[in-house]
Amino acid sequence: MDLPSSISNLESLTALSLRGCGRLKSVPPLGKLKNLRVLDVFQTGIKEVPQGMENLVKLKFLDMGGIDLDDLASLELLEEFRGGEERIIEHCTIEAGGGEAATSIFLPHGIDILEIMFCRGLSSCFVDNFLSWTTYLRGLTCRIFRCDDIEWIVHVPSGRNTTTDPHCIPFHSLDVHCLQNLVGLCKGKIASHNFSGLTELVIHHCSRMKKLFPRAILQDLKNLEKLAVGWCFEMEEIIGKGEGEGSSQSSSTSTTADLPKLKKLHLYNLPELKSICEGKLMCDSLKIHGIC
């Protein structure tokens, strides 16, 4: 089953959703559809990148399902990209050796929303899977689901310069589900902007985690408004006792932890939880909390 070739001439078309058309095997060239803002080919039979994709410069939403992608740097207005579902990620530049991740994913300029689901072959450090990132002003809204190779969201080895590191992703929202080997949120001297804009952190069904994040990054979590942790059956601490890790800007040894903008705190089904924080936890903005 194929789309009619006349689709290629609909130059005023702004949205093309083919989601669920499982018998559709290909689409005609899309290069003339320069007003297209939405392209969705998820759950179709399409196996190759449509011809002319690089011309879709007004595209804001793109769901390519499991199709391998190469370079989409021309899509500078892209706000939401979904790809890599139920497949091994191989869909961009592959780098190996030199301390870089075996898989380096190039993402378009200005992307704000990323969903990574059912992926294998990733680096054990989530951010090391990305070759470059350009959303420093707005931050990344990210959902990660069932990617069992990931052990850390951010892990900075000793000696790495975080000020020039191309893998320093600034997060706005982080939603993590079912990462069976996730050890913790971060390790090492991370860049302060990794979490300084984070407003929402949700961690569910990460059974290996014992400590959510170290006390040393509290200075970077001043904008956190929602924290939800559930079904992490080995979780012992939310804010860990360990020092000597966190951002390069953090050096506080105070026994008082301060999350000034935290409004919602949900902790549930954490049978091994021994403490939320050693010492005093200040949450002056807290409105909703649930612990069970």
C-alpha cells in the first residue's frame, strides 16, 4: 500500500499523520511540503526515511517510530522528537573509542522534548549517548522507559572538563521508568546547569537504586517543584549522605537541606527507605505530599 504521488504537491499541508497505517510501506518525496509542521509515521510499515526530509524546515513534531535517522540538523524548529522505540538505537552518527560512547545520537537543534523507550546498546551513562546538545536556554523534557543499559543519568569521570563537555544536557523535566540497572541520578563533578533548571523529577520501578541523588547537588535543585519516587524496592535514601560528588559549583556541608520551590513530594512503595534526608529538610513551598 502506498500514498498517491500527488501528496508531494500539497505545498500548503501543515500536518501529515499516518500513525497506525501498518500496511503503508512508503511515502512519496516530501521535499516540497515546506509548511509541514507535524509528521507522524509511528506504527506504519515505512522502513526508510522519506526523501526530502531535510527540506521540512518548519517541522515541530516528528515521530519516526523505529526508522533509522542520520542528520536532521536542518530541522531547527523541531520541538518534539520521538524515535528509537522497541529497537536498538543506531539512528545517527556512531562514534567508538576515545572514551566516547559507542553510540552517539545526533539530535536536531532546539529540540525540547525527547522520549527514549525500549532501547538497547546504550552507554551506561545516559547523557553520553548524545554527541551534542543545543537547548541550554529552555532545557530538556525527557522520558526514559525500559532502557536497561543505563546506570547513571549523568556520570562525569575524574578529569573531565564539564565546562566544555558536549554531553552536558540541561534538564527541565526528567521522567524515568523501569530502568532495571539504574544506580543513581548522577556521579562525579557534574556541570551545575545539568539540574539547575530541573522542575520535575519522577523515578518509578528502578529496582537497583539505593540513593536517589547526593547531598552535594542540592544547590543545583533550587528550581525543583515536583519529586516523585515509587516502586524502587532497594531505595534507602532520597538525599544521600555522601560528599565529594555533585556539581562543580556545590560545596555545602550544611546539615540542612533546602528545596525552596518544592511543591509536591510523593514517596510510595519504598520498603527499604530509611531516611529522606540526614538532618533537616526545608521545603517552604510544599503543598502536597504523600508517603506510604
